[in-house]
Amino acid sequence: MATQDYIDDLKGQLQSLAQYVDVELINRRDDWGPINFEEARADINLALSMATDLLDLPLEYLTDAAAQQIIQHIPGVVTELEGINQFSLEGGDPGSRRDNLCSSLHAQVEALHVVASPHIPYLAYRRGDVAENMEKLNQAVGDAKKILEATKISSSDKSNEIEEIIKAAREAAASTGVATFTEEFYDEASTLGARSKKWLIATAAFAALTIGAAIGSYFWPAVSPKADGWETLRNVASKAAIIAVLFTGTIWCGRIYRALIHQATVNKHRALSLKTFQAFVKAADDPYVRDAVLMAATKTVFGSVPTGLVEYESSQDQGVNFVELGKRSSGEKATEAATEMLDG
């Protein structure tokens, strides 16, 4: 162990080095202009950290030789730091002088680090920091294990509850979506029904005008007995043209009415299908039954609906066969799994 004289001398040297902790040595000062010592930042921080660390450690556990070596290298570092602190632009070529100071400081700090750093871990251990930190670490690990076990137990207890919540949330979301689309189909059916009534009135009006024109043209204008063949043909052609235009308008309005009432019927059918699907889903607990009902409802809602108002041609391959698609997907997965097992 080091003698008290070496310890006192070492503490004094370290205090003379640590006094530069509160001194600004790196950034520019008003009298430095653009000059700064950013290049020496790492060396300055290293020297000051070694000084403060050693002052907090039990230096009495050093040997006389180790204390003497550290004491010999501290003044060189202090001298370079003081040179930086007293640096000024006077004296010519401040850039070169700044570079020389940084280079000299680097050499002095490296020399101090070589003799001082090997003793810091041992002194820290003798102070009890290592043992205390190990004890804190072991305690933290034990607390973490307890928290992990409690979390596993809590998650196991809550897993069923979470699954029920997720299931209820999905069912609520599905019910809300079905109800929303049901209302959308009902609204569309009502809108199309109202529009079809207007076209029905227009069809009736054109039909009445056509009948009226046909009856009126029979009596007016009358064909004179003295009229020749060309005059008679002209009168007949003009009457036929008027009746043809009115009759075409009647047919056109009637077709639009038929198309609108067909669309209204289809949308009402889709709304009723969705309501039926929702009722079946609420009544069924088996997920396979729900899937089957969903497939049937999807095919009913989005497939063609023969209303009798427009021409309809049935097809055996209409739409997507969801059941067959599911069978193929499941069969392919089973085949892949069996192949992997055989290869393994």
C-alpha cells in the first residue's frame, strides 16, 4: 500500500488537474476568433475523467511505485491544459501553435492513461462498487423473473377472456356491417321504386296520347272525296308518323320503367337475404354452419335474380364455387404437409 506522503502528493496533483473541469477549453472565445480546440476534445475529456475517478477511489490501495508513476505524468497534462487556457492569437501563426498544443496534449494524456487506467478497476473493486453492482444486478434479475412468472399466470388466466372479447367484437362488427348494407339496399330499392313510378306515369301518358292520336287521326283531318292518290298518301303518312313517334315513346318509357322496377326488386331481395343471413348466424353456434350460410347468402346477394321483368338466362357455372375453392385449398395444404413429413 502507498505511504501517506505519496497519497497526499497524488491527491494534490489530481486536484490541480480536476480544476479544469469547470473551465471552457474547447469552444472559441472572443479573443480566439475562429480558432478552437475541438480536435483535443477527446483527450481533454479523458484526462479530466481519470482525475475525477481517481479522486473518488481509495488511493491508499495503490503501491508506492504506481502512485509515483501517476504523479510523474500528471504535471505534463496540467501544463498542456494551462497552455490551452492561456492561448491567444498573439505571437504569430495561431493555427500552428494550436496544432502543436493538441499534439502535445495527446501524447501526455496517453502516457497518463497507460500508467493510471490499469489501477482504476482494482480501486473500484476495493471501494465495493463491483460487489454492490453485482448484488443489485442479481436482485434485478430476481425481480424480473417474478414479474415474468406473474405475467405468465395473468396471461393464462386472461387468455379465455380475451378470446371471448375478440369473438364478441368480431360478431358485433359483422352484425353492424350487415345491418348497414341491409339499410343501403333498402334505401336504394326505395329510390328506384320512386323513380319507376314517374316513368310509369310517363308511359301511361304516352300511351294515352298514342290512342288519342290514333282516334283523332281517323276523324281529322278528313280526306276530301276529290283528293287524288298522292294527297291521300300524304295525309296517311303524316298521321302514321305521329302515331309511330308516340308509340315509340310509349315503348321506350315502358322499358325504362321495367328496368327500374327490376333493380328495385333485386335490391329489396338483397336486403331480405342479408336479414335472413343475420338471423341464421345468430341462431347457429357451429362455425362451419355459419360459413355455409355465408357462402349461400353471398351467392344469393351478388348473383343474378330472376324477377320476371327482364330476360334471364340461368347458368350452371355462374359465380364462384366457394366450397370447391375451400376444398382445393385444404387439399393442397394437406398434400404439402404430407410431402414435408416424408422428406423429413
